[in-house]
Amino acid sequence: MLELRPSCECCDIDLPPDSSDARICTFECTFCARCVDEVLHGVCPNCGGGFEPRPIRPAAALRDHPASTRRVVRATCP
């Protein structure tokens, strides 16, 4: 099950579970669409992979499987 991290690892903007701006790589590194497009140019700085829109977990499923509250922020973002 996806961790659904709460923020962008680059700019730390909030990315709630229903955000259509969240992007993830195959390792669930999580960034906002703006950082993926304008800063990272579609390449994950952690693993070198690409990004896809993060799926939105239905509200009913969030009750039993809540999103993560652990914020991950890179010390430097290219």
C-alpha cells in the first residue's frame, strides 16, 4: 500500500491524500507537479526514475489506511 507522504520532498508544500498535484516515482519519492516539471525536469533525484501522478485513495479507505504524517524533505533540491 502506498505511504501517501504529506508533502513535496523539494519545496515542502502540503500534498494531502486527495491532491492531484502529487507525483511519485517507483520508490514512492513524493514531489509536487511544479517541482517535477520546473526543478527536477521529470527525473527523481533520489533514484533517477521518472514520475507518475500519485493515485488518490478514496476517503472511505483513508479511515482504515490513513496517509503518512512523516514529512521527508531533501537537504538540497537541484
